[in-house]
Amino acid sequence: MKKLLAGLGSLILILAWVIGFPVVLFLLAGNPFPTAAQWNAIITLTPDYGNIILFTKVLPLLLWVIWAAFTAPFLVELFASFRGVKTRKKFRATRWQQNLSAGLIGAVALTFAGLGGLSGAAPANAATVQSVSAGTVASAPVVRTPIQQTPIQQQAPPTVHDEQVTVQEGDTLFGISERVTGDGNNYPEIVEATPGVQPDGQTLTDPDLIQPGWVVNVPVTEAAAPAAPAPAPVTPAPAPQTSTSPDGVDAPGALPPGSVDGGSAGAGVGSSNVAATPSPSKAPEQAPPIERPAPQAVAPVTEEAEQGIDWSVPLMTAGGIGGILAAGLLSALSVRRTQQRRRRALDERIALPEGDAQRMELETEYISDPTSVDDVDNSLRTLQAWAEETGAELPELVAVRVADEEVALYLAGPAQLPEPFESVSDDGTAWIVRPGRAVAPPRPTVSPYPALATIGTDANGGFLLLDLEQIGSLNVNGDDEIAVGMLNALASELAQNPWSEDIQVTLVGMDDALAWKLNRARIQQVADVPALVRNLRADMEDRREALDSYGVGGVLEARTRATEMESWAPHIVILAEPPVGALRDELAELVERMPRLGIATVSHGAPLVDGATINVQSAQDAEYCSGGAMPPMPFRPQILAGQELDAMRELFAVTEQAGHVVDLIAEHPQPAEAEPLPATEAMVANAAAELVAQDDEDAADAAAAAETTADAEESHAPAEAAAELEGESAPMVVVPDWPAPMIRLLGPVDAEGIADPEALPGRGLELLAFLLLQNGPVAGSFVQSQLWPDKYDPKNGNARTLAKQVRGALGHDPDGNPLLPEGRASAGFSAHPAMTTDWHVFCQLIGPDLKTTSNENLLAAVRLVRGIPFAGVKRQRGWWTWQRNWEETMRQAIVDAAAELAHRALGSSRFDDARTAARAAQAADPLVETGWRLEIETAMKAGDADAFNRVVEEMYERIGTDTELDDETVELIDAAHKVLPGLS
């Protein structure tokens, strides 16, 4: 009744205003426009005796304007509702009218639900959004299990319950209703079922207006259980290895040992077994399949159908570092980590961050957006290549907006751009590129807009970038700490953006800036402002003369017509403390003369000249004013300041610390509790089959080498090596008595022995790997903090929901115990002790001291390596961000074990084993020269000049010809030229 009254009242109010008001006004006042005589009286300022003109013309005309001011937005909302789209409400003058109109239309629609999709398709208002959804996971349709057919029975009345759904970016009530109930037309019931105040203090009254983060109640009607169920027919149990699936696919119990859906087996299938079970086609005939209990029945949980988990990823860290800046910072950090590994000695470990610095790296990884960086860089260079090839003039760029669905370019004037750019404006000033459409040009090009940098994010989930060069002068006003934090962020991004490769940035009043430490080739710090002004004047005159020599009018034109000698990169001056007095006047005079010369300033404080400004109200709210080129643009500023800046400095400082001697006992995970058995030659041979061959010759010989490993060692090893082996104890590894799941991390990440791999959710492997690497129970809050660092809340249910989905996919052990038990209040989550990873197997094989590890175990360990640890993981934003330190540890451990094996093998002329070890080191860490040196040394001692030339060529291709080789590598190559003829 309440809904009916509200709807009828809204309808009456709409009709009264839209139709009744103008009718009454026309009947009372007639034509509101003055007659010719009245116009003459108004123009000549003739007194209006009796206020006739006022009451019969002016006031009625004013009332008509008021009526139109509401009716026009109402009609806009009405037509948009019928079309099923949402209006943007971007004009402040009409926003309240549109909101009121939407509310009235929504109330009428709720009353007369037969109007179907009216206003139900409107997307969630993103006015306060600060995060974006990772892919389509958050809004994926719910997957439900089909109901099994049963005999017709008397049914109890259906039951109705409310299912709570958190609104995600882009959601609509119609879409939510369709996703949950299967019928989008039920969306009016959501409004009725969702009373109360939402987290942001608003309430749901308008179906056209919902906000991300709101929680709505969706009434779901379900048939009750049968009142008197009839007994179901008994189905005979299937015979072993008999398919019971409806599609005729073998049930998991019929899989051969170590295979997943009939795929090839991998090393150590099951638990800590070092043996690699051969693929089914090569399996020994006497090894019958091991029957596995059928997994528990679960509904398929695909990556797109995971429900109850918040997959959204914020655009910024809590302090204000954006995804594009984060990608640059992590890229710089990766370079320094590689340098750390290149400097380290064998049996050492590089310094890694702890505490606040480690948490800062985790959060930065989580929001990093390298895909957007690539899209922007490829788009700009595509435009540059087109301009160079056609002779077209590069358009002046005002701003760029980067979102999940597009890279948008906003130009200062009309232009026609090539494919894959798409025009989205009638005047040719706005263009977009879809993700992945722009690819790097086939030949190197300069970047057309090197001074492009992020200022923040908008309310609709996009990064906002400005071309500082085109702006010429930008002033940041507001709180000193926030403003300087914005300057820090701009400088740090310019230091790392790939499209800013040749830029020169000078910092004034920013001592010990992080940007300067990131890239001293691009960033300079000065304290002598008079010298800076003199240098700027000289640079400006030099740039003017250089442009004149090519007959071009500005740097944009020069970048397409005169790039054989210069890239014409800009010079950006960032002033945290602008000069005063005569120096300020001189600098201001230079700034006014700088346009088109590629010199620009960004300052804080009193503006040097009139121009573009950023007005900062708070760390969450700022406004960009272009000085007339575009309307004021609100945004959330990107900031690098405070605790995050301190933690980031510490993070980079750690990369300069010395390494430490490794303690393998502390580094290795504890093995599962099971009966230890000695490794056999067959197990070693099986492990060898897992080695990914590095070239065709090795691939052809891999199987034979694995079968004859013991014979080869015996025939090549000298007497002293044989004596060394005599005193060794048998290597101890743990062998499971059933094919328990194994997660392989030493290369492309995959899993073996999963009962129902198709039911494993998108982050299922990630959760399993994380739990197994902790070597014991893990509190749910810790899982939450590592996999969802931006949403850390002990009460958050993400970890609980993901664990439930993984539990269903894993199934049970032969005794019926779940492989992922339910969490314990006192301990948290823990995996079944029989589950393991190839990292655990590797650590068991090499033992606590490489010097005492047997040759067999070293060989089996390095043959577990298939590439860089954690390779191939889905680098979707927010996924696998916790694994960096693990990856560093695994890389170093693999290189150490490979070096130990190679040196032993070379001492006994076992060149195949030495080459195998070298290839494992190269696969795990191709940018570190240790693995390359091992293979170069192998070629030298084998007297193989062709192999030497090939290895050196591969090394340069991998690490780059511009990389300065280690002294040890240079000395080794020089020594080879003295002993090997025919070297290139």
C-alpha cells in the first residue's frame, strides 16, 4: 500500500507540474511575451503604472522559465529511463532537478512494474568511486547447480529469503536482479527489501541511483523441500575406472597417477616425491592406475562466477600512489633487485625488505597497472610513427584519461588520427584507443609527448594525465605537504615512465628527492637558482636556434621532421619553493617566452604567470583549472608523501645493503610428516624427464640422458670422485602412498593431482601456493592481509569464501579427510600434510648443506626447474602480489645448487650434467651471468668452439648488448680466446 500511494502521489505530482501548471498559467496570464508597445515602454524605461507589465508579462515569463528549468531535465530523465540508460548529470545547474525527476520516475516505475526495464538499466553512480573492478569477476553471473529430477511429489509452499549483494562499479538493480534471481524485472522488489542507511549515509529510494559499496537485499524465492519425499531409485556403484560423468569424461578416480584430465604428469606428483611420473603414454605397464575416491559434488566455480569475494582493486594506495606510478616504481625496484643478484656471491642471499617497507611493496604491487603503462606508451608511439611516415603534424595534446576500457586523448584542436584511434567527438578533439589495440611500432621512435604525467584519478575510475610541456606553466595551490607530495609524484613518474625516456627534469627546493635516486640520468637537483635561470635562458636560446636551423616552428613539428640527431625532449622545471624578487621576475619572463620550445615549469606557491592551476582542498579532493582550455575538472590528487614516501625510500635503500650468508635450514620449509624412503635411480630418471630442453639437440637426448645418468657418472668420474660417492648416505625424500596434489612453482605455475581442476577458482592456485609456503596453519586475517592488502579487515570474508571454493575443488584423501580442512579458530587455515610444492621437493633434495648433498640429489633438484619461479601466473591487478620475496629466494637457491653441481661435474668431465646445471641457472635467472658462465666454462673444457659461440650469442641476446658484463665473465671469455681456436 505504501508503494502504491507513493507511486500514485508521484504520478499526480508529475502530471500536475508538467501539464497542469502550464495550463493554469496560460489561462491566468495568457501570452507571456510583451506587446510592441510594452517592449517600447521597457526599452525607454517608461514607468509601469499599476505594475501591469510586471504582473502580466515579467512574472509569468519568469514562471515559464522556472517550469522549463524543471521540465527539460525531467524529459531527459524520462527518455533515458525508457531507453534503459543512465544520464551523466554533469551540469551542476540541473543536477538536483534530474535527481528529483529520477526519484519521481522511479517511484512510478516501482508502482507499475509492468513498465519492464524503465530506469532499471542505469549503472551505479560512480561519483565517489576510487577503485575499479578486476576484470569481470565482481559482476559475473551466479552459477547454480541444476536441480536433479525426482518423482512428482507434494511440495510445501515456496520460501523467500533475502540474499545480500554488494554493489560493484557498473552494477544496475536490473542487472543484479537478473544475476541473482534470473529475472531482471524483479528489481523493484530490491528497493522495497533494502531499507535503512547505506555505509555512505544515503538510502536506496531511487532505482536509478545506486552507489558502489552499497549493500542491497535481493528477495530470492526457492521451492521448499518436498513435504513427503518419495524414495529415490538406487543407482549401482560404478565399476573402477568407469566414467560416471554425464559427458562421458573419466571420473577423477580413474586418472592415472600424477595426471590431471589425462595430461602429462610432472615431477613429484603427489607429495614430496622427487620422481616425475611419466605421461600415460609412457607409463610402465606394471603400474596400474591408483583409484581415487570420487570428489565431493560441487557446482562449477569458474573465475567469472566466483561470488561473495570482492575482486575490486583500488586505483591508488591509501596514501595516494596511483597505478601508473606504482608500475614505474616497481620497475625501478626490479632493476635494482637484479643488480643485487648480480653482485651477490654464491651461498649468500640479497637483502630483502621487512616491516613497513615490505608492506609498502605489497600494497604497491597490488595497485600497480603495468598494462595501462604499455597501452599509453604504445598509443603514443603509434601516433609518432604515423606522423613520421605521413608527414602529418602531431596534434597538441591537452590531457589523457586511462581506464580499463580505453585510453582517451583530448586534443587542443581538431585532428584526424589513424587506426586504431577512434573518434568520440564531432569536432575531432577527443579520440580513444581500446586496450591492446595499439602495439609497439616495428621500428624505434621517439616519444611525441614525453612530459605526460598523472595528476590523479577521476570519479569514474580513470587516471588523469596532463602534458606538462603543452601547458607550459602549472601551479599547485593548497596545503604544503599535499602540494609538495604531488610534485614528488610527478617527478617520480617522469623518472620512470617509458614515454619520458629522454626528458630532463630539474628539481628546485626538493632535497633528497626520491625521483633523483630513481633516475639520475633524467632528474637533476639544484640549489643555485641564479645558475638555473642562466642555464634556462641559454637552453631556450639554443633550442630556438636549433629549431630555426631545421626550419620548424616548434618541438612538436621537429619531432616528426628532424629526429635524426635530436629527440627534442622537453626540460621540465619543478619548483617546490619558487624564487622571490628579481629572480622570480626573471624566471616568470622566461616562462612566458617558453611555449613551443619544450620548456615548462611546475611550481608550488604564488604562480609565476597566469595559467593552469591545481587547487588542492585535501588529500582526497583537488580541482584542475586549465585557464580556459576546458571546464574545471575535479579529481583525487596523486601524492607521494608522508609514511608512504618514507617506506618507499626504505624499500629502495634495502637494495643497496650487503647480502648475508644463507642458512639453508632456516630457509627450507619443513617436510611433511611421512615415512622417509631413499631415492632410487628410477626416481632420479623420472625427475630428469621434467627438464625443459633448451635446444633441439638437448631435447632429443634428454630421455636417454635420464636413463643413463648413473652409468654416465660411473664412466666419466675419476677415482677420487668415485671414492667421494662411496661414503655418501642414501638421499632421503618423502614418498607419498597416493597421488596427493602438488603445486609446481619452479617455472610456469600449475597443479597436479587436483580432483576437479575445472572447479578451481581463479585465485585457487594462488591460495594453495600461499598456504603451502607458510609451512603450517595460517590465520585467516593474515591470508586476507596478503592476498587483499587494501581490504585488510579481520571480519572480511574474502579468504573464507575463496577457501570454501578451493576445498570443493580439491576433494578428499583416501581416508575421506578434506585436503583443505575448514579453518580453526585457534589456528586458521592449513593444507593437508600430504600436499606439497616442487619447492619443498627441491629443498629436501639439496638438504641443509650443498657441500654434502649427493650428486644424484643435486641433479634431480636442478631438473625440477622449468623456468623463472612463479612464471606464467596471471598478473591481473592484485593477484600474486605476495610472491616477490619467495621468487627472489628460489632464484638464488636454484643458482647456488646449479653452480655446485656444475663445478663437480666439470671436475669429473661430466659435461652433460654441467650443461644441465647451467641451463637450470639460466632458466631461473637469465639476467644473472652465473648460469651463462657455467655453460661457457663447460664449452671451454669440452673444447667445443661452436657451443661457446652459441652460448655467448644467446647471453647477449638475453641480457642485452648494452649491459656491462661482470669482470668474472669478461675474464672467462678472454681466457677462452686463448685456448679455443675458431671463436667469434
